[in-house]
Amino acid sequence: MQLTRTVRRGFYDDDSAPPGGRRFAVSGGEQGVLHHYLGAIDAAREGVYFENQIFAQPDVLARVGAALSRGVRVVAVVPGTPSMLVKLAQVPRRRGGLRRARRARHA
């Protein structure tokens, strides 16, 4: 079961409901994971541990900096080499990186 997620605005363009489900305007983006991260970092008193493919969201990094200033211990586990989807998503839209990332995700 997926409880939270982050979807960039415009990444998906089909807001149709899944079979038996309710419509969700995913084309506008969804930032549940981001909100959970920010709340957890802000509430941390002793330590924060992250495991994530991507650890470069500016809001998260700013809050991590503030946590470090409060004396919170921060551990971030990320892959040594980004996945192909991350690499493709970094290619500017005009070169088709996002389209290629979407196709690779469904392959």
C-alpha cells in the first residue's frame, strides 16, 4: 500500500480514476512525502535517518541544515550511482529526458 508519494506537477497528464477508485488530479502534482519529511525533520530532537533515491530537494536540505544547527544527528543513505530513471529525468525537457524516463518506467 502506498500512503504518500511525490509527483512533480505535469509529470502525469491523465487524471482519470483507477478502476473502482476516485479521480485524483495528479497532473497538478502531489507532495505527501515532502510534507512528511519536513514535519519529521522539524520535530527531530536527536536524529533523522533517510533512505532515498534522491536527496536533493531544496526544502529538505534547508530543514536538514536547520536540524544540524540544533544538534540533530542526520544520516542519509543514497545510492552511489543514480538509477537510470534519475539520470534520464535530469535531461532537459527539450531533449526528451522526461519522455524517455516515462517510457523506461513502463518498460
